[in-house]
Amino acid sequence: MARRSDHDVEFQLGDRLRSFRRARGLTLEALAAKTGLSKGFLSQLERGAKIPSISSLLKVAASLSINVGALFDTPTAAAPPYSLVRRGERQPFTRAGSRHGYNYESIAFRKHAKRMEPFIMAPPRRPGRKMRDHDGEEMMFVLSGRAELTLGRELIVLEPGDCVYFDASTPHRTRSLGKGATRLLVVVSSLGSA
């Protein structure tokens, strides 16, 4: 299966967001009130002009009463009770090379009723100053490279093979350290999701 371009995924994600919002009879203003995100930001997401963070995606999905995976794949009637996503089928949803962008790939989007969302993440070398938080819990496992996790007021350096698990409502951000490519397996759970 050919890998979709980042641009195609951005518009597909935006189209799905709009479709779910409209199916629930919500205006952009109503969704903004439910998520705490601005109407302008949500509008840009729907048009594919902005790429959401995991934190923003979780807030939108929870407000729409859907699982984040539903935004990346359309369920079929004969869907198996598991998600198999081959390496070339991963769904990227962050623009590569953006200034403070985290590059994410959804790796289990084919299973819609799940309590966890796993991603492969490449953190930027210079993240923005803003820390992120969301409901649930988060786990990071370093696949390659080195990373620095700012968790609240604590700085934690992570090496290949290290794993950190934390309450995701604690403000956090991650950055790559060193010259090599840093790749993390990130798993987020949202309390009350299924």
C-alpha cells in the first residue's frame, strides 16, 4: 500500500473532524466551548491549515465522544478485532520540518474501540515554550536517540530503552538531544475512553 503524503492526511483529518462535528450537530463555537480550544484553531484544523498536537486531538476526540483512531481510518463492516498497520501504512499527522513541530505517526488507527492510542513520535530539537497537558496517562519508550522530557518542573533525560510513564495532566514537552534521530513510542490513554 502506498504511503499517503502528509498533505493528504492533513485534509483527510480535517474532513473527518468536520464530519464528526456536523454529525453531532455542533457548531465550531460549541466545539470550542467543549474543548477549550479556539474556534479559529478548530477551523484551521478542519481546513488542514493547522496540525494538532496529541493533546489537542485527545480533547477534540473526547468532546466528540470518539476515539482518536476514528479520525485516521474509516471502519468497515468486516473490521477485525485488532489493528494491523504495516510500516508503510502509518498515518503521519504533523508537518515534517515545522519549526516547533512534533512528528507523529499513528500506528493503531484501524481499531476504533480502544483505551490507548500508540504513536511513533520524533520530537523537535527546539520545541515551543508552551507545555501540553491532557486527560489520562502517557508512556514514552525511547526507540532511538536521546530525548529530554520536561515534566512539570523536572527535566528527565531519556536514553534508548528508557521508559517513562506519567499522569498526562502534568504539563509536559519533549525535545530531541544530540545529532542522531530521536524516535519514541508514545502511548496515551484517555480516562473514560473505550
